Amino acid sequence: MPELPEVEVVRRGLERWVAGRTVEAVEVLHPRAVRRHPGGGADFAARLRGETIGVPRRRGKYLWLPLEGRDLSVLGHLGMSGQLLVQPEGAPDEKHLRIRVRFGDDTGTELRFVDQRTFGGLSLHEVAAGSADGLPDVIAHIARDPLDPLFDEAAYHLALRAKRTTVKRALLDQSLISGVGNIYADEALWRSKLHYERPTGNLTRPRSAELLGHVRDVMNAALAVGGTSFDSLYVNVNGESGYFDRSLDAYGREDEPCRRCGTPMRRKPWMNRSSYFCPRCQRPPRVES
């Protein structure tokens, strides 16, 4: 699923092409694409018509389009295959087009939500009470992400120590830190020389700060090249794939030599996913007897 860099690439594209435009009409072409909107497709289309899109926002992996002058936002769930594309109005429909948003201007482009697997969707939500960032109420529990200027490193370190879990589980816990998924967790752990099963309870403040620095570094590097695209499903608003997958040091490199020491990389099943690591650079924690 897309992680922070991929979602941020989409957010930047929407800011360029959609912000400030007024919705003229909405077509909901598949009911599952609005299943998280309680009123259904007709209500979603009617309530969005005539509204002006503000500057798109993001927290971690979550993306939303605020509506100007309203305490209301369109929350985008990309799921496993969702795409928000800006296309010329006359362009042929994509095979898996689910929602079309037309605007009342002469720009000549429209916003399309395309989703092959229909796990994603769009929905309207009220802004969470007291949220200075305009967070939709359904994601008010999501923590700030490591690229957020207001991310509290000291609080994060204390939360890690108190959580009494393992380091990769903590990186994927969106209530502690948002935006990190399986790919960038493995990359940051490889850079930090930490095994994914390392307990958080014994992480020192300098060690957790080093890990956080590597999380930021790998995400910024991915952002610079459009994110990670292993297939044609992860694209920006113009349908272009990122190519950070060419620079990955850990994820997907089973049996390939570690770029640091040359030892063959390993893959282990982990929480219905996989963890990629170097058995020499990232030694597993000792089991206490």
C-alpha cells in the first residue's frame, strides 16, 4: 500500500491542479467507491456540487481535500490500488474509473478516482472538534508524521519506551508515528543496523533519534524521485510512476548482497507481510533465558 512519500507526491499534484477550483458535477460510477460515505453516491455528489476545493492536506498516509469556508473535507482512501488522476476532459475513461469530478472553469481538466481493486474510495467528513490542522474526524487519532515540523521527538521516544513492543511494530503503529509502512520501515531499520524484532524498551534516546533520522532521510530520498512504484498502480496525478524502487537497500532484495557488507539479504514472514534484513548487519536480539 502507498506510504507517506507516495501519498505526498499525489497531494502535491492535487495542490497544483485542483486547489481553488469549484466543483460543477460529480459522477459516482461504482457504489463501493463511496461506501465510507454514509449517504451513498447520490448524497456525496449533491453535497460536493458547488463547493470549492482548498489546499490538499495530508497526515501520514491519509490525504484530504478541505472545502473552502466549510468544516468539511473529502477524505481520500487510496487503498491498494486507488489513483487520483487529473485528466483532460475528453480523455478516454480508464477501465476502472470509479468517480469523476468536473469543475466549473475552462481549464479543461477533471479529477478522476480510479481503483482496480475497489478497496479505496472518497467520502465527506466533518472536521474533528478542536483540530487546528483541519483533520477529518475519522482520522483524528492518527499521530503526526516524521516530516511534520510539529512532530515531537521527545514524546515519541518516551512512547517507544513505554509501549514495550518491537521496533518494527512501533514504526508501523499509526497512533505513535504515521506514514511509515513496510517498505520504509525495512529501509530505515537497515540504515540503522537494527533488527526488526529489537525491543523498544531498551532503545536509548540517541538510538531512537538515529532511527528517526533514517526514517526521514529515506522518505525524503523517495520523495525526490516520486516515491516507490513496484507496478503501474502507484502513480502521481499525471499517471507517472516513481522510481525509488531502484534505490532500495533492503526491501525486495532477498538473496542479493547487502550493500554494506556483502552478506546475502534475507526475508522472513512477519505479520502477514515480509521483513527484509541483513543477518550480519542487523543481528537479532538475544533471547533472555
